[in-house]
Amino acid sequence: MPTLGQINTLNVIEKVADGLYLDGAELEEIFLPVWDSPENVKEGDSLNVVLYLDVQDTIVATTAKPKAVVGECALLKVLSVGKFGAFLDWGLGKDLLLPHSEQAYPVEKGNSYVVYVFKDNRSDRIAATTKFHFHLEESSGPYQKGDQVDLLIAAKSELGYKAVINGTYLGLIHKTPMCQDTFRLI
């Protein structure tokens, strides 16, 4: 079954003047606007699309690749801050909401922040949070000393730097006198 906020492979079931209708299985037909449709696509073709809710709570598709999908972390820029929260550039035509209630600290327009992308179970909308501890496991996970990992530095703390490890775990790079001379953030 297709999932909101994820990359899904869906089949074209109908081509119309203003776009394509995709087979959404239990979600029924999903619309992909013409400006987002690849050229020379025909009925029966498969497309990789991301699904999200538009302002009317209708499921729509896009072929644009977001900077993060549901369940991932990314460094995203704040485009605006308003009544409901901050709106982030996540690479799609519709901006991603970082609600005030999901901000571990206030964010500012023009700055970039590491966020976790999730689907709100109450509204089915895709949103962002800076409260990683609710979504990422704080453990060493399956990693052993010497394993190579990808780190995304998320925040500075009194103990060092909080880091997202391979997009799944939340860790801490401890601030020690020995590391201060050799460890630098770029």
C-alpha cells in the first residue's frame, strides 16, 4: 500500500490534459499534476512519486525528490515563521511545517536546522520536529568501536554535540580536553 511521505512506485492508470492519475491501491486514484509529470509517459508506466496532503487534505503526488522522507533527518532551511510554526524548504512545492509544539528551541527565518520528518497520526499530515528523543533511539545500536558511520551534527550541548547516527540513532560526541584541539565543525 502506498505511504504518505515516502517514495512510492505507482502505475499510471489514466493520462488527462492536466496531469496523470496513478493507481493508489486502497488510497484509490492519486493525481499527479501535468507540470510535475515526466514527458512521454503513458498508461501502464511506473513512476517513483512522493505522496503528501495538499491544503484541501487531498492526497497528491510529486516526482520531486524531497531532502528527507518520513523517518529521516535532514538539515532544512526555515523559509518563514508564523502562527502555526515554521515552514521549511524540504525540496517539494509544498513547504514542510515545523509546528511550534515540535520545536525544542525557537527557530529563525533564514537559518537551517536538523529536523526529523514524521507523519502526524492525528492529521495524517507530514511534519518536522527538532525533538529527536521522541523518534530516535538513544543507544549504540548495532555499532561496534571502529565502525564507520554517517553523522549529522544536530545540536550543541554542555557535554558536546548531539549527532544523528546513520539517520537512526541519537548519539553524543563528548567534549573532552583531548578532542577540543582535533575536532572541528565545518
